[in-house]
Amino acid sequence: MGLGRAVLFGSLATIPGVLLSLVGWILSGSPEEWSTNLWLACYVPFFGCIAAGAMIGWRDERSPDLEV
């Protein structure tokens, strides 16, 4: 269940990742030519959202207060 949920959340997190990358690209001046310093504006938000979604999906939802 954890792996399936992590994959699902990670794939659903691509939508805000794409939007944040687009905003970062626009805020960086929408350059016509790709340069190596654009990884911060385009790659970090995209893969960061995927990683955050996967971590949230992988997390165990059991509450420590309910353990017997």
C-alpha cells in the first residue's frame, strides 16, 4: 500500500511541479536559450514536488497514540 500510494502521490505532484517550474521560468526572464543556471528555476521545483509527494505517500499513517 505504501509504495502504490507513494507512486500515486508522486505522479499527482507533477501538476504543481510543472506550474511552479513555469512560474520560475517566467520569473527568471523567460530566456530563449537554455543555460545551466536555469536548473534552479525549472528542475528543482518540479523534482522537489515529486519527491515531496512521494514522501507524503510513503509515510505511514498510523498514529502512535493508537498503538496497543
